[in-house]
Amino acid sequence: MGNLSKRTAIVTGGARGIGGGTARKLAADGAHVLIIDVEESSAKKNVDTIRASGGQADFMIGDVSEENVVKEMVTLALNQTGRLDILVQNAYGGNAHASGSAVDISPDAWDRGLGLLARSLFLGAKYAVPAMEESGNVGGSSPDDWTGAGLRHGMAPNQNVGRIVNISSVHGLLQAPKALIYESGKAAVIGLTRQMAVDFGPLGITVNAIAPGHIVTEAGEAMWSESGNEPGFRLFELQYPVRRTGVPEDIANAIAFLCSDDASFITGVVLPVDGGLSIQLQEDVIMRLKDYIVENPNLRTHFDDRSLEQ
Ligand SMILES: NC(=O)c1ccc[n+]([C@@H]2O[C@H](COP(=O)([O-])OP(=O)(O)OC[C@H]3O[C@@H](n4cnc5c(N)ncnc54)[C@H](O)[C@@H]3O)[C@@H](O)[C@H]2O)c1
């Protein structure tokens, strides 16, 4: 019995990467997980992996920027398990990372990018929140439990009715050049998370965001082997106070905590899970790494095609 047993969780983009690791972690903690993804073979593979280790999981193929898909995923979760407790909004792909400034990008690229990065999260909450409310608290809420110093003023509030975790990024906190769509989308995730936390707190539903640093996923491994080398990857690691980049499990563990009953007093936060990347003084990092870069003139990273003027 894990601490998420009897819960039903939806993980968008749960076939692989951070979502893949999150689906496995929530299932390992006892939740029944429904993966929504556009990529069928990876979704099936992840479901098979979860089931092989004794977990409960299913998948649905669909693009979460489409309203009917979001509506359908909530209905499917309710039909399969009779309830919905957790929504992790993580899906990412297509042109969500299309590069360019406001001058460069087209209005259509903006609509499609923000359609996935921000609008799909609004849709997720729109349909998931009523389902969570209807499902209620797994343990059932009993006013008799409402005792103890600091807890006993007024009516017993709704607690642990639902959890929404939205995936932002360090790019939602700090800006990189020529990335209007992604940076704006990830900043929007922070704003909509706070708004939803205020709106849904009284229902017993917490809403938090996570801002991951550089997480090496299956796609990240492929990107590094194509356009990076060892000294280049080491340069990335040296930028982190903890001297490593992340893995999907780092994010999955934080999400699982935010979804647990232990996190019932945490809402509206943006939790950086970034090995300390975003708390450093940037000019100090640059000066510290200057010698490493001079000593490794052949280092390559996936940023190599970007010049300072870009
Ligand atoms: N990997 C990182 O370094 C990093 C850092 C910060 C934030 N993030 C954020 O974490 C989240 C996951 O990123 P990742 O690196 O694991 O990505 P990924 O590409 O490895 O996985 C994304 C998953 O989403 C699915 N997907 C794409 N478009 C979809 C759609 N329209 N509907 C449903 N599913 C869709 C993909 O098929 C894939 O399975 C994203 O929100 C990303 O912005 C990632």
C-alpha cells in the first residue's frame, strides 16, 4: 500500500521523459495512472513497464491541446476507476519550443505553442476539477477529525480532495533569447497555477508548479549524442551547484510529494527542482567556468549553433 493508493492520476505526456518517470513513480506509490500522449508505442511501453512491476496503468492517445481530448481523458479516468484525484500537466512537443522573437514568429505559431503550453492546462483544470470534487477525499472527510490546536477554528475545510501539478521550467523564471513562445508559455504556467490555487483551494484541491532545470530524458540523451560531447555535457554539470544535471526521477519524486496528503498545506508554489541552477549569481558562474571553456576548446553542446548576437 503506497501513500497514493486508491487514487486515480492522469499524467499528460506520460509516455516518456519527465512524464514517463512521473507515471512510473505515481503508480509505484499506489495510484492508478492514466497516461495521455500522442505517441502510442512509447505510451504502451511505459504502461507495460508499470504493469510488469505490479502497478496499475492505462493509456489514451490524444493531443491535449484539443478540448475534446481533455474532456475525454477525464471521462475515461472516471469510467475506469470511478474517481479522479491527481492531474499532472506535463505534455510538451510540436512547436512549443519554436524559436524566435516577437518579430520572428507567426501569430499561428504563437497560437499553437501557447495552445499546448498554457491553454491545455486551463482545459485540464476546467474538466478535472469538477471530477475531483465529485470524487471527494479518498479517506472521506469527517468533521469529527477536525480537532487539535491550530486546527479547530471554524468549519472543517475540504482537504486532500485533489492535486494538480503543472510543469513549468527554469525558463518560466529566467529568460533565454529568441524563445518567446516557450518562455512566455512557461511563465504563463506560473500565473495560471497561482490563480488556480486561489480558486480551487476552498474545494480542497491544491495546485502547484514545478520548474525543472536541465533534465536528461530519452530525447535529451539523443540530442546530446547527436550534437554534444563529454566536455560539453560536463560544462552543463559544472553550472549546477550540485554538479549534475537532472533525471526524470528527480522531478517525479517532487511531484509525488506534492500529490501526497503530507503536502496538503502547500499550494500555489513554484518549486524549482533544478539542483540550485536558478539561485546563482550569473556573472559569477560565467567567470568560474571561463577557465574550463578555455581549457576545453573542442567542447560541443546542443547550443553550439547559437551565437551571442542571436
Ligand atoms: N527535459 C528538460 O530539461 C525540461 C526542463 C524544464 C522543463 N521541462 C518540461 O517538462 C515537461 C516534459 O518535458 P520532457 O523533456 O520530458 O519532454 P519529452 O519530449 O521527453 O516528453 C514529452 C511527452 O509529451 C508528449 N506530447 C507531446 N505533445 C503532446 C500533446 N499535444 N498531447 C499529449 N502529449 C504530448 C510526447 O509524445 C512525450 O511523450 C515539459 O512541460 C517541458 O517543458 C523539461
